[in-house]
Amino acid sequence: MTELDDALGRIGVDATHGVWVGADGAQGSGAVCEARSPIDGSSLGQIGWATTSDVARAAAANRKAFEVLRRIPAPRRGELVRRFGQVLREHHEDLAVLVTWEAGKIRSEAVGEVQEMIDICDFAVGLSRQLYGKTMTSERAAHRLTEQWHPLGPVGVITAFNFPVAVWAWNAAIALVCGDPLVWKPSERTPLCALACHQLLMRACETMDDIPDTVSSVVIGGTDVGQALAGDRRLPLISATGSVRMGRSVAQVVAERLGRTLLELGGNNAAIVTPSADLELALRALVFAAAGTAGQRCTTLRRLIVQRDRYEEVVEAIRAVYARLSVGDPRLPDTLVGPLIDKPAFSAMQAALDRARAQGGTVHFGERVRQDVPEGGIYVRPALVEMPSQTAIVMEETFAPILYVIPYDDLQDAIRIHNEVPQGLSSSIFTNDMREAETFCGPQGSDCGIVNVNVGTSGAEIGGAFGGEKDTGGGRESGSDAWKAYMRRATHTVNYSDELPLAQGVEFDME
């Protein structure tokens, strides 16, 4: 593990402390748990997990930091994020090594994930000078009516294993320029990535005397830690990324105290292939979207809806590619599909394939790969499943590389199939017909938060708001005006006359 140990050493990660409140690290007061790599099951270290009391301590420290941070001008807060982005550039490769070892991503995807962190920092620095309000025309003479945005407060961030650094960075970069500290509960499967990100942010904080280091805290732990974050009134916003089940649980706890949630939950993403589609272009996009990250992205392509006349052609083209996809050690440069995160993920995949067969599906591939892969890891060949229709199993999201293929007759039929699942994150259509493309993008088309034409479902730029509808949760992170989720809006009315006219012409004469 020399590569991993060297990266941890350069970043300065203490792989035993599961609680960090600013620069103060401690072994959590909970159980000591072992982190393991999905590559080969090897131990990455033993970490003392946090408990609810550790969460309370972190939230209290963050609340005090907020009282300082909210008074610092936003461009100065942006300077912190700029310096953090510079630190990330210096440790780009080190952090990518951790992502590969802990999440099992191939090196190219790991490097790309860290680049996404750098990109959001650049975006947020510019945003720090663009937290614009509005000026409206008042119906009352000599009155000024405006809206202004203010820092909201500490943010609780809950993230999943599949993007162990980027999703936190989306939240962190924007929250910090908005004046909000963070308490982060990462996936217990990827603790080292979280500890590394925190240490790199601390390096940026060390260079700014006016910024308290307690703007960032990390609490490694299980469900009880996430629920404690959700229930803490000192955290007015909880941003949670993960399964629909987890999101519902968090949302209920936060709603009980009338807090805010920003939810990025499951996706059951689909692509439509029309008669006019460029198959060569579509094939590359479809295979990456379906098989990349071993099918463990919220934007992974899980349903392929193909016009009946092109069905056999498309299925055979994907089968040919799947048969030769390089599955194996994600550290090797030629690998395209790395391991599943753990054995339960493999069990869930096989159970879904069994249900697909029982519901009339024809399964191609999907078996465990045991040759030329590291022993101790769970490697599978991505599955291609021909379904007669959109059955019950297709309506569910299985977090594994399973691509269901369904035929359709006309575009309205395809859109109906596309929209009838509970989730609504990412969608695609492959067509050279402008009317088909515009219909899919219009109000009668895709009901997802992300709608693509001749682009796969997986892979988004930080300039556009990221998120989805229905069971996906409705939250938006990253670009556009997603920053508004991290701030509170105040409407200001200033009367600069010596009279007191009331709105709507109301009369209230006390004489």
C-alpha cells in the first residue's frame, strides 16, 4: 500500500481519528471500526466512530464559527475557497489515489472527481461577488423595496460512497462563500477521503487569520450520527445525498423541527434511442453511462428505451462491447470497470437479475469475474437485460451495472415509459430529429431535473444546477442559482418620506 500510504502522508491524514472539529482531532467516542478497500478487501485502518455527543460538540463549534463567518464579506470568504482550490491542485493526484482505493473508481474517474472539486471552487469564488438581490418598484411613493440574501447558518452535509469527495465540495464551496460552516457526515465506507478533504481545507484556513478553523467539522459514523445531524436545530439546512430510503428518514426528522433539506436521492435514469439516432455516437455514451463506476452513480443509465425497428441492432452493438469491456483492478490504466463497493451490492445485483428473469427478461452477462482481478474484491461483468416491458424490477433502482432494454413504438410511447418510474434525476434522448429533441426537452417530455440530447445520462458540469424531481428529492446543488438554498432571503422596505402610506391603500386613521 505504499502508494496509498504516501498519499495519506503528504496530505497529513490521521487514519484513527473519526471526529474533527476544525483542527482538533479525536478518536470518536463510539465503536472502533475498520475501513476496507473494495479493490481487494484489504484494511485501510481502524477509525473511532463518532456518537451523537460528538455531533453535538461539532454543531456547537460550528454555530460559534457562524457568528464570525457571517460578518466577513463574501469576497473574503471566496478567498478562502480560492486558496482551498489551490491546495486541491497541489494534491490532485494524492486525493485521486484515495478515491480509487476507497471507492474503487478507475483512476481516470478518480482524477476527474477531484477536478470537479477544483471546478466548483473556481465557480464559487466568482459567485462570492454575485450573491445578488433584487430591487422592486414600490406601490408607495418615496419607498424603496429590495430583497437581500444573508448567511443561513451551519449546514449538515451527509454524503454517499460513490462520490466521496466531489459532492461534499459542491456543498462546501458554495456554503462557505454564502457564510455557512459545515458539519460533514461522510459515508462510513469512505472515511479516509473525508478526513483528507478536511485536512486540505484546514491548510487553507491556516493561511487566513480572520477565518476560524471550526468552519469545518467531520464526524465519521453510522445512521445514528446522520439522524443526530438531522435533528440538531443549530443546523438550519441538511444537505443529504444517498438512497431514497435514507432521504425520507432524514426529511422526516428535519421537517419535525421545520428545518430545510436539500435532497439528492436515487435515480432510475433512462435514454431513448430513436430511428434517426447516430448509433456510433450513442454507443459510447450509453456504455459509459451504464457501466462506468461499475453502475454505482446516481446518474447511471439503468433503462434503455429503443425504437422497435432498431432494437436488435442496438442490443447486439451493446452486447459486443460488454463482452470485451476490461473489468478489473481500478489502479491499472486499461481498466474500464472496477469493483462493486461490497458483497451486499453484489447480492442486490444478483437478486435483481433473478427477478428480471422471473418477469420475462433475458439476461446477458452480469456474472462475477474471478480471473485477472484482485482477490478479495467483488468484480462483475455489467449486465444487459432485455425486457418485454417495464416490469416491477425495472421500476426500481438497483445500485449496480444493470441495463434494462425495452422496445417502444412511437415517441409518445417512449416518453410514457420514460416518465412512469418514481425517480426523476437524469435523462437522455439520441436523435437527429429537431422536433423529437425539442419535444423531449419540453413540458410534455422528460420529467427529470437533467435532460440531455445526444449526451449520456452520466456526467454533469458544475455550471448547471444538479438534481432531480419526484423521489429524487427536488434538491439542486452546484451551479445556477443553487446558492440560494444556503442563504436566507430578507425583504426590505425603506420609507424615506415623512408620511406613512399603507400598502393596498389601507386606511387606518387614529385621529
